[in-house]
Amino acid sequence: MKLPDVEELLALRGVARSLAFRSPGTARALRLGGHRSSHRGRGMEFEEVRPYVVGDDPRSVDWRVTARRGRIHTKLFREERERPVWLLVDLDSRMFFGSRVQLKSAAAVRAAALLAWIAALKGDRVGAVVVNSTSIRVLPPRTREASVLTILNTLVDMQPRAPGTLGDALHRGLGTLAALAHPGSLVLALSDFATSQSSDDGLWSAVAAHSECRWLWISDALERQALPNGRFRAGWPQPLVSLDGAGVRTQWLNAWKERESRVTSTARALRIELVEIDTAQDAAERLAPSMRLPQAVA
């Protein structure tokens, strides 16, 4: 399977020109190109009153609602402005896996590159937290398409080139991102979420309280369907172990169902939009339904 290179990722710029992020229509929804962001300000359009979260301006506290409900509430306004878009890209060595068309890591790299182009072309500031088994790189959100090239080079440089065991790359990346994402950000996380920890839920909850979050869940058909009948050798690093497809199927499928339940239930509880990407799918074709054409933006 061919690993993505910078030339391929640069070509996604043309695909991105016809796409834009779709607003889910919530109070935190942000629009691209003449879009609105949920940053508080004076003399701007009033949007709603909601519970106070860390990072809100204390000057916007609605004291009448606070007194009536017994809990601090703040006024939310909207203004026309660009917004920071953060990519959290999990490139742990375990992502070097795929039975159809491309590796999970390659699917994550291609989808992240497309999302970076979409954000930059529509005028948003795009940054990234890219993490693999050994290192983490933070690229602060910047305007101009030139900033995308830095992200593309980082994605290509940090993608795994050998399989590995379960790591904590996603946890480390989330911990870094949680301290960087300011209120009003759009956070796009790309991972297989195989190593999600219960301790991460608090961090995700804090980020989702003041930013729009979307999870792009990368998976492979073999993970969902288990091994076929027969004997197979697997394992990395050495030694290899022999697996009987029929013998491990029940345990395999149960493990998948547990992960599926954990990912979907957590996303639902935190009101995070979840988009599944299969390794057999083209990133642009899969992401298009969750996006819209720029001319459709009001």
C-alpha cells in the first residue's frame, strides 16, 4: 500500500475548493466564508444564554438568569470573524494497519490534509497537533495557504512506517490540544480511537463545552468482521503467534463491539459529531456528505 506523499496531498487543494464545513446548527456552530463564530463581544448579535464555562468572559455573566437558576450563566454573542481550526491527528504505530486499499494512518493523513485545505481556502486559521508513537508536534493556527504546506510536510514525516502495539498517542495529543483550543475553535480529531481512555472524557468534555468538536473515526473492515476461517500468523514485534480465525472470532467481535459502543456512546453524550471513515473509502467521497458547497452558505 502506497504511503501518502506531499505531492499527493497538495493535489487535494483542488478537491477542497468545492467543499466547506457544514454547520450543525447549534449555538456553537461556525460558518465558513462570511461565517459567524461564537466569540463574545460588545454590540454584536445576541445568540443565547448558557451555563458559564472556563474561558468565558466574566463581563458577560447574565446575573438575572444566574439568580433565577442558581448557577452562573453567561450571554453568548456572535460576530463576523475568522476562527481557529485545530486538527488532532493520531499517527500512532498501531495505525499502520489496513486490509483494504490503504492503511488507517494513510486514511488519516489524507483526510487531515483535505480538511486543512478546506479550512485555509475558506479563510480560517488552521493549526494541528500531530502525534505518533515517539513525538508530538504543535503547529499553531495561521492564515494563508502556506501554513497548510507545513501541516502536509508534518503529516508525511510523522506517519508510521511499521506496525506496532497499542500506544497512548491520542491521549498525549488530546492533553496538549486541550490547553491550546480557545473558545470558538473547531476541533477535528482523526483516530481509530482504539486507545481512548476514560480519563480522556473529562478533557473532551472541557473542549466540547466551548468549541465545536468532530471525531473522524478511522476503521478497517477486518477490524469489524474478524479473521476468516483458517490459520494466520500475526504479531509485532517478534515473536509471531498463530491464530485460528474461527477460534478467535467471538473474542475479536466482542472487542470490536466494545470499542464501537464506547466511541459512539461517548460522542453522543458529549454531543460530538461522529463521522466514520473506512480504509476502503476515498477521503473526499466520504467527507462530502458531511460538508456543503460554499454557495450554499447563507
